[in-house]
Amino acid sequence: MSLRVVHSADVLAALDSSRPVVALESTIFSHLGLPAPANAEALRRCLDVIRAAGCVPAVTAVLDGEVRLGIEESEHPRIFGTARKVAERDVPVAVAQRWDFGATTVSAAVAIAAAGGVSVFATGGIGGVHRGAEVSGDVSADLDAIASNPVITVSAGAKAFLDLARTLEYLETAGVPVLGWKHDWFPAFYTPSSGLRIPHRVESALEVALVHRNRSRDTSGLLLTVPIPAAFALDAEQLDAVLESALAECEASGIRGAAVTPFVLGRIGEATAGRSVPANLALAENNARVAAEVAVALSGAL
Ligand code: PSU
Ligand code: MN
């Protein structure tokens, strides 16, 4: 059995004529990812920048129990509403139980993109190895999904509440090429650099496409990291203090598993309100722009 994916008409037409498509997740656009009305603005800006580059955007979601690759404009308000978080393992459950709206995480989105024939996917930040994972075992399913689906994931790295050094180690073990877009450091989402060196720097979309075409296994993916645009970067020290206290609060109140990421994201949002939301929008749009460039290069249009 494999995933049955329902394409929107424009995504299907693009794939039929080998035009470039960029997949998106839907958690970032739901209340789990960004507060209203920033979530609607994020979706608008990502769609616009992908279309401006000559690509077709494909938002992934589970709607009325259907696995969707591409949604209609009239369905956008559903994406901004109350969501149930859907990682890759939850997709079959959301289908079997006909969930109204399942918001896809990175792991679900790359699995849906792969099943539906889309090779490039843009997000804000990926999940990773959590701090203290040696005790909790909390490693995001995003990492294995990136490793085992033939999709290029474009992200601003991962947030610093994760253990970024172990996240990089895990990606190395899983055999995922990790590339830095015109940059030498693994980005930490709100800040351009985590202080950890990126394994390989790349200078162009064509180079990314060539890495993808030359991988040893045609089932594996790669991670392209793009630093947040400098004008929107947050102050690293202020952020560290917020992260420490949010993690301590998780520990004290027994918040575990899939609930950790949305909880910490909420606390960061409250503590840095004025600046974290514009930063999030800027990096999501920037990632979508780079992903579109890569999709164009991959489709051979360059
Ligand atoms: N990190 C962010 N913003 C997000 C997420 C992660 O900075 O919105 C979401 C993404 O959808 C990601 C998911 O795939 O959280 C990871 O959740 P978990 O840590 O439970 O695997
Ligand atoms: Mn987890």
C-alpha cells in the first residue's frame, strides 16, 4: 500500500508538463505555527514568491480525510483554523478517521510530496534532536523522513531549543547531505548561525540540483539550510534565556512528546512578540524563494 494523494488541478497540470512545483507544510500556517493574522500573511507571501519564480505551490494537508498536495484559494481559511498536528505516522490515522483538518509537519509534508511526485519542499525550521534526548528519546520524525524520501527540504536550520550539534550528528548518521546556501554555518532559525559548521557550502541552485541528481540512493533526500535574512535576525542571548526558561517549564509541568515543540514556540512568541513574528515571516518567504529557484534548476529550465 502507498499513500493515496489528491493533487489540486494546478499542481497536477504542472507535474504533467514537467513544470516546477514547491511543496509546503501546513503546521506553520495553522494556529500551531503562527498567530493570526501572521499565519495568513505567511501563506500569502510564500505562495506569491513561489509563483513569481515561475513555480506552482503545493500546500500539503489532510482535509476531510483526504491527503492533499495543493489546495484551492477557497480552502485557505481552513488552514488558518484549529488544527491537529499530523506527523508522517499520523497521516494514515487522519485518513482512516476522516479528520477535518490535519496540519502537516515536515515529516508528513515530505512523505506526501514524495508520494505525489514533488521533489522540492520549503518550510521555516525543521524538528530535530531535543536537548536531553539521551534520556527522553525525543528525536523529531522530521529527520528520518528527510533521510528516507527523495525530496530537497529547504529550511532556516532548526530552532536553538533543540540540540543542534546532535541534530547534525543524526543527519550525518542517517546519510543526509546537509548544504549551506551561500553560508558556512548551520543556521539556528532566528539567528543566522548556531556556531556549528555546515558540512558543505553551495553557491547556486544548480549546484543543489546536481547534488540531488547524484545521490547514491534514489530514495533519500537532502537538507538545504538558508540563514535568516540579516535585517530580521534576533538577539542570540535574549533568545537563549527564553529557551532555557521555556524548557524548564516543560520539564516542571510534564509537557512531553509532540506537545513540546508547539509549547516552546508559543513561549518564544510571547517573549519576543514584536520581532519573532516578522522574523518568522521573512525567513519562511526567503526559504520559499530559494526553494523555487532550486525547483526551477531541478526541472532543467536553467
Ligand atoms: N519548528 C519551528 N516551527 C514549527 C515547527 C518546528 O520552528 O512550526 C513544526 C514543524 O511542522 C515541524 C514540527 O515539522 O514542528 C516538528 O515537531 P516535533 O518536534 O514534534 O517533531
Ligand atoms: Mn518529538
